[in-house]
Amino acid sequence: MQSLYDLLKKHHQEQVLRFVDKLNPGKSSELLHQLEQLDFDELDQLIDEYVKHSPEMKIPADLEPAPFFPLKPETAGREELYLQAAARGRELLQDGRVAVLTVAGGQGTRLGFDAPKGTYPITPVKRKSLFQYFAESVLRAGTKYDRELTWYIMTSKLNNEETQEFFEKNRYFGLNPENMIFFTQGTMPAIDYDGKLLLADRNSLALAPDGHGGTLLALRRSGCLDRMKSDGVKYISYFQVDNPLVSVVNPLFIGLHDLEESDMSALMLAKTEPFEKLGNFCISNNKLMIIEYSDLPEHLARARNADGSLKFIAGSPAIHILSREFVSELTREGRLKLPWHRADKKINFINDRGELVIPAEPNGVKLESFIFDALQLADKTLVLEADRAEQFAPVKNQTGIDSVESCREMLIERNARRLERVGVKVPRAPDGKPAVKIEISPLAVIDDEDARSYCQAKNICELDSSVDNVYLT
Ligand code: UTP
């Protein structure tokens, strides 16, 4: 204990031991274990670089917009490539070469929901949770491609138990539990503005998940990469837990990644305005990178092409395909150096009297790494344009932009368009919005092809406009 105290004193962090004398030995072991995991020399550096100072993002002088494969192929050659890619993607799915990965380790602070975000009841009619919606999509994809998919879910130490209990209680929503793998990401200690480690409790540091960049090392440390290898998985279909619109597996995207021999690929959306809160796909030194919206200089954000479109138009919805071998290579030594990003947050802590303090304003810094920083470490990357209305409706807040409200509206709208595309008449209000709330179960429909056969089989030509809700299952 004396040597630990000396080490902490040397690094000006001895305050974390101020309650240890009053704890029984069993209780203090958690804190001692957490402290043993920390590299205090590295921590000193991080505190100096990210807490005491706010690092300025250095924008490379040669920054250019990233090229991308457009949503609609503009030449016959490209059209042929897209057809081949979609066919290749389906083949890879049928051969069991693709695993699904959802990152669900975040704390969802903006949503203000007191449970793992994936358990949030999101769908417009049935209020299915995000997890249920994905589970049913994974189940349907498994049936469609005649090959059960394995679904990896990354949690954090803070929500792992609750997440697993949720799935158990709901009998994995019909999925085979053997093909559902939960793994936990790492944590980083939260630090106050004086550079001191905070305590969440007398016997625990205030720890926060280490960002979605933590996925890569967590895949290795948890043994998931080994399992993928022995299952014959080549590609990982990666998405975030708060975007129910995403295709859990997208044959075109997977196939293109394969045909182009990409290490890490990304979907992109056309930004609606210069400062939209999406990361920007850029190129510097021939490497693909994402520059956060807050870091892109104003003159670049506003720059326009001759036709008036934004020069830096490509925004990131955080949907990727990763090659298993690329992740394996990156994490070979059991280490991976991605840059840290500083997030100013309200961090609950206990004060000198041992009382819990719930701050009203940000009182410290959490350090996170971001998965998109791995793009710069890849030899081959590609970006494919997606239709926002079909693929992206993140749930970050209760109301307003990127909210529960906007997500439900977009789910309804996508369902309406999907039905209209296959010839179903959907009642619309004078403002053009669907006049009924429409929910379609992913157990029946995950794409337009499914919608067509479903509506034909059920003989659906028109939706009843006299009801409030329509649920198709
Ligand atoms: P966000 O950056 O939106 O964070 O995560 P969040 O924790 O969900 O929400 P706020 O910022 O506290 O309101 C985007 C995705 O990355 C996952 C989240 O679960 C979400 O799917 N994520 C984020 C992790 O898995 N681990 C992390 O450490 C951070």
C-alpha cells in the first residue's frame, strides 16, 4: 500500500486513496485493482495534453474532399460494378463470411434515459426497442441469405450486465444465443479540470468507456477476433446502436468492399448544410480521414463547387465494413494507438466528505478514441454514398434534431416510401407526410425486395386511411 501511495503522490493523485483507511479490505480491492491497471506516466502526458490544454486539431495543408462511389452509378461500367458487388455481397452472406457488430457501450447522456440506449423503445407503433429492431433484422437477414449471422454487441463495464439481462429476459428476440456475442470495451478514468482523477464512490474511480475506437482492441482482447477467424468470417458489418434505419447487412456495400479489396470502408451521406454535425470525409497525403464538423475550418466548410454543391459534401453516418484481417493486423501486439479526443462532460463524483455530487455543468474531461481514426491506418479504403432517408436516423436526444421524435418520423416515412415503391397506395396528409403511423416488422421486411414479396403474398394494394396505426408483420 505504501508503494502505491508513493506512486500516486509522485503523480499528484494521492487523493484517490483518501477513503481507503475507512474501507474494509474487500471493499478497497476494487479501487486498488483499477489503479493497478493505469499507466501513470502516460496519464500525466494525457492530462497535460488534453485536460490542462485543449489540443488544437492541426488541419493538413493538402486537405481535399474524399472521392466516393455515388449513390447512383453514373456510367454503364459503374452500373455493372454495382450489380456485381451486390451479387458478391449476397454470396459472402450466404457463405457465412460476414459478422454483424453493434457498438452499444456509450452512456447516452444526451438522451437522458436511465438504461442502456439499445433498450430504448423506439418504433412508432409497437415501441420495440432498438435492440429488438436490430435483432429481428439480423434474424430476417439470416433467413434471407440462408445462413445464420453471428451478432457481436459491444457493451461497456457500465452497461454490460443490464444489456445481457435485457436479451435474456426477452429470449434473445428469437435469435440463437450461441450466435450472440457480448464483449466489453475498455474504460478511461474521468479527470477534473485540475487534472485530478475523480472518484465515483469511496472504492471506485469515476470510469468512462474509452470511445467507439475502443472496439478494435476490445475485439482482440475478448477473443472475438479468434472466434471470427475460426467461423470463417472475413468482414465485419459495423454500426451504432442508435441508428435503427441502418441495413444490418448491406450486400452492395459488403460486395464493393470485397471487390475493391478494401481494409476499411465507410458509407457517406450528402451533407445538408456546411456545418451539419457529421464528420467530414477528407483526403490528406493520399489517406482517407474524417475531420469532425467542429474542426473543419469555416472557409473549407463553406467552399462550393462550380455547380453550387458543397465541396466537402461527404458526411459520416458511422457505418463501416472492416476486414477482420485489418483489425487483427492493427491490434497485433495487443496494443493500438489511436489519437484521443477530449470531451467536456458532467461527471458525477464524491467530494471530500464522501458525498455524491451531480454537477449541473461540465466539471471535467473524458477521453475517447474514435473508430474512424483507423481509416488513416488502412492501406485501402473506400467510401460509398448512401441515401440518408433510407439509412440514417440517429437517436441522440429526446426532441429536435437527431431525436426520438425525428427518428420515429423517419421510420414511418421510410416504411411509406418502401410500400409506395412496390405499388401500395399510402394515404398522405396535405403536408405530404404519411397520414397513418406505419410500422413494418423487420421479421418480414428488411428491404424493397422483401416488401414486394410481402405485399404480393398478403395482397396489400392500399393502406386503410381511417386508422391511426398500421402494423405489418
Ligand atoms: P455517441 O458518441 O453518440 O455517444 O455514440 P453516446 O454515449 O451514445 O451518447 P452521448 O454522447 O453520451 O449522448 C455513438 C455510438 O458509439 C457507441 C454508442 O453506444 C453509440 O452506438 N459508443 C460510444 C460506444 O460503444 N462506446 C463508447 O465509448 C462511446
